[in-house]
Amino acid sequence: MRSVVVCAALVLIASCPTLSWAGNDATATELVAARELWEQAQDAQARHDWQGCEKALVAALPIVATPGIRFHLAHCREMQGKWVEALVEYKLIDEVIQSGTAAPDVEPLLKPAIARLESRTPKLTLELASPPETLKLVLDGKPVSARLLNTRLSLNPGHHSVELEAPGYLPASRKVTLVEAEDGRLPLRLVTTNGDTAPSPQATASIRETLPSRGEESFKPYLMIAEAALTLGAGSMTLYYYLESKPTENDGRTTPAQQSAETKAWVWGIGSGVGVASFFATWLLWDDSPVVVGATDTSAQLVVHGVY
């Protein structure tokens, strides 16, 4: 249904090219250049080259910053997974229309687009108790205001990095993966330079509560039980077909049915071996210990689960 709405929006706007040029004070030369960029964007859009479409529209925007151009730009960004940027653009268009700019072809499409993205865009709260006054917060490689701590942030789905620096504390970094419509929390902790690296029991309990998939409620035991059951089942089938493949007559000749049973015994035997290997790999390699989000564990990754 979502794809049908999006396609309808594109068809409606593409059928009204005049909306992108009306009401501008651009010169004829500028309009010719903007028209060429618009055609490049349409061509890229037809090829689903959303990055190329965005590039052409960004270049045209300073010449003809109309709701039609902005709507196409927002859609190109949405199709690339840049949902936060697209949502900002959609809301900017809404503000322009509310201020009195006429855009009859765009206006009916705007509210559904905003509602769609607001429901899909992930949220993340960076939790840090009593942050120091002088704190540098870097989100996805870009410095941002420390006031974003302990607030609900809208972020694009995918991988994100968080870095903290403050005088008297060790640098800390975290990584998080967000999925569609997720509302996640990432507890953070700064460690002083005097070696205070152990979290308090309260902090550990809080972290475990936010990460049930790697603490007391790990899926490891259930997976190992399933692997053991499958291995035993495959082993039983291997034994059954092995016995079926053995000659029962004194002449020792093998019948076609026995040859088929021998082949099946090999197949089930391989499956049993894979099951054994998977069981021990899960047992030895699955880390089901609670994740402690602290400054000394710079390689830890937190996956915030949701429905993609």
C-alpha cells in the first residue's frame, strides 16, 4: 500500500511540471538551467538513481525553491533511507504552504508523507546521568550539542556511532544499530582518569534491563536445545539408513534400494555432523554475558531490535 501511495504521488507531480516554475523571480537563463536539472532529476528518478536525482534537485533548488522541487527532493532522500532529512524537507514544505504559498498539487500528498515518515523513523535516547559541564558529544562523526543527551532523537535506520570526551574522563565510544520504528535507549557512562572503571550495581542492573537479549534472557539455551534435538534426529536417520543399506542375503550383493539407503545415510550423516559443529560453536562462541556500556569497552555494539 505504501508503494502505491508513493507512486501515485510521483505520477501526480510529474504530470504538472508547471508547479516547479511558477512564482519565481529567476532570470530566463537561470530557468533554462533549472529546467535541465529538473529533466536530469526525472531521468535519474526513472532509473531509480535516487542519489543522482537528489544531486540534480539540490543544484536546482537555489534557482527554483518551490514546493514541487522540495517535494521531489524529500522523496529522493526518503528512498535512500535518509528519513530524518526527508522529514525535515516535508515539514519545511508544509510551513511554506501554511505561510500562503499555493501548491495545490503537493498539498494533498504532504500530510500522508509526514505521517508515514514520523511512524517509521527510529528514535534513540542517549542516557548519561549527571553529564559534566564541559562535554564534547560526537554523533556519526559530527560534533553536536551535549544538550541532545537524555532527549529522544530521530535518527535514520542503520548504524550510528556515539563518542564522548570530557576533561578528567577517559574518552568513550559506542555503536548502535537502529531499525524501522524503533524507540531505543543507549545507556552511557564516563570513567574518570583515576581508574574508576567498575560500574555500580545499580548501573549494571539498569544496563541489563535495557539489553534482555544478551543478559539473563539469552536465547542461547533454547538454540542449543534445538541444535541438539536436530542433531539427534539426524543421527537416528543416519543409523536407520545405514542398517537398511547392509546386504541381508548370503551372496553379499547390494540392491538398488540398499544403494539408495546408503546415499541417504551419508546425507543424514553429514547433517548430523553439521548439527554437532553448530552446537559446539554456539556453546563456545555465543557471548551471553551482560553488556556493560562503559568507557573501557570501546568495541561493544548494541543492536536495538525492532521490525524492519
